[in-house]
Amino acid sequence: MSGRLTNTDFRILDFIRRKTSCGFMDFMCPIWSFLGNGGMIWFAAAAVLFATKRYRPIAFIMIGGLAVGVIICNLLLKYTVARPRPCHILPEFARIRVPKDYSFPSGHTMSSFICATIITEANFWLGMAAVAVAMMIGFSRLYLYVHFPSDVLCGAFLGTLSGVAVWHAALLPQMSFIFG
């Protein structure tokens, strides 16, 4: 990644560190981040949705979206870009155990926005709650100094695009039945 982008990212991280550090955030951000580990909160949400007949198809679409996210983020982009994390460069600012993998894009954020987008497509108000959770998870990754702002923004963007694509791909069989 370019030096200018990294410098801007560090300035934003420094601002977050200086302006938002407090006991409440020190307590909450590791929890929010933990909920995003391995898409844990989204698998739990899918399990809840699966329990209702009305939302069961959404649960399957979410699982498919998470699989797409793993392929795009963890198998393709992270190792192609190979960007070090801010806590790899300045480990003294890390607020949790330092992850060993690369930084770009944020997998926590990407998986969160994939699922939040799918939920929003299915039910706007549930989706708004999911978007709020996704934003808290994304912010926590900045606060904890494990991602750059550009990692989180790209994760949110790619997650939203992937969520829309998976949603529409899941609807294709229904569309061909209607128009076919």
C-alpha cells in the first residue's frame, strides 16, 4: 500500500487513540471484536433465523455469504496484498493479542457487512440493527489497533458488495421460475 495512505491511516488511528480512549471503550471494544471472530455473531444470528420458518432461507444465504467472504478476504486478498497490521508496526499500541495474519481487508468488518447487507435485504429494521453491530465491530478493530481505517472501509465496501451479490444470486432461481 502507498506510503501516503499508510500515513493517513496512522493519523486517523492516532486521532481515535487520543480522542476515544476511556474505560468504557477499553471494556467494550474487545467484546465487540470477539463477537466478530470467525463470524461468530453472524453464525449465531443465522441459527436464530434458521429456527423460524419465515427467515430460514435468509440463514442459508448468510452462511453462503460468509463462505464468499472467506474466499475473497482470507484466501485471496489478505495474502495477495500482504499488508502488515498497524500493531505489527507499532506493537506498543495493540490493545489485544496481536493477530498473526495480514491486515487488508478487515475480515471481521467484511463478514459483518456481508451479513448485515443480507439481513437488510430481507428485513429493513432487523438490517439496521445488524448494520449497527457491523459498525461497532469495524470500529473496534480500529480502536484495538489491529486494522488500518482503509482496511475497515474496504472490508465494509467489499462486504456490502458481496452481500448484495450473494442476495441476488440466491434469488436467481426464483427469478428464472417467474420469468422462465
